[in-house]
Amino acid sequence: FIQFLKDLKNEGIQIIFLKHPYPPSINSIILNRHPNILKTDKIINQISKELNIKIKGSFFPEEVGLTDEDYYDGLHLTIQGTKKLLEFNLPE
């Protein structure tokens, strides 16, 4: 995977990682049931720093300011929710 990302960057392709959280009302339940999400979050952050890749969004809806009302059906973001997600950048 790392080599693939490096190859893309060498070809001049801009890479952006997108983190999409579950709705706030169920996010903590999902994270407790699937702890690999937290491990994945750390790996994405590490790769991002090593390869200078931007990250949009967060696996934590409260960081982005998302509410349950920002989701159509408990999983898919509304237009407003998508704007919030895409406007959020992790502090560097």
C-alpha cells in the first residue's frame, strides 16, 4: 500500500485521505465493537505525516461538528453534513 501511494505521488497524483464517521448516536458503539477503526485511524495519521498526504474529515463526528441530523439514514451524509466533513482538516 505504501509503495502504491508513493508511485501515485511520483506520477503527480494528489492523494487525500477521507475519514467518514458514523453518526454521533452510534459512533461510540461502533468504535467499541470494532477497535480496528481506532488502529486504522492511527495508521492513516502516520502515513499521512510520512508521505505528506492531506486528511479530510475524522472518524469522530464531534471533531467535525456533525450531528445525527447531518445523516439521511443513519449512515449517509446530507449535503450539509458532507460540507462539514470536507471542510474539516486535521491540525498539522
